[in-house]
Amino acid sequence: MGIKPIITITDGKVDVIKLVRGSKKAAAAVDEYISNCDIDLNMPFVCGYTGTDSKQMDEFMEKYGNAYFGNDIEELIVGTTVGSYAGPGAYALGFFVK
């Protein structure tokens, strides 16, 4: 079905903010969410991915993410516990808001 949940974790609470079909719509939904955040650029930010390669995350960062975070971002592999639920090809962004 290709349904992609857009999930946030705020103060330890997990929320699904949107469900979309397809990777392109998911990336656009994440971009829309981030554009409404007041990102604290003085705090660290990271991105992570599941699976064996970072292709989808890299594509997102090239198209959207670098506009918000610049090129100074740490890339991580998401661990097996979260990865087993998310499946391959998922990516995560971690940042602080003001």
C-alpha cells in the first residue's frame, strides 16, 4: 500500500501527525512539518536511517534538509529495535526547537 506515517516524538510522547502514500509525499510532509518549526540552530541535529544504505535519507537531505540544517549534520544508523519496526528505507531527523 505504500503508506508512510509521519511520526514525532516530543517530551517522550510519540504522535502520528500524518499518514501519506509514497516516499515523495512523505518527504513533502516532513518538509512541511519542519518549515513550521522554530529550529534552534545552536543545538545539535542528527539524521538517521534504517536498512543497509542511506539513499532515501540522502535524497531528502539534498532536496529539503540542507536548507534547514546546512551541511553540518551528523548521520547515524538507526538501531535494530526501532529499525525492526520501521523497516528498511525509513529515516529520522532529530532537532531541537526554540
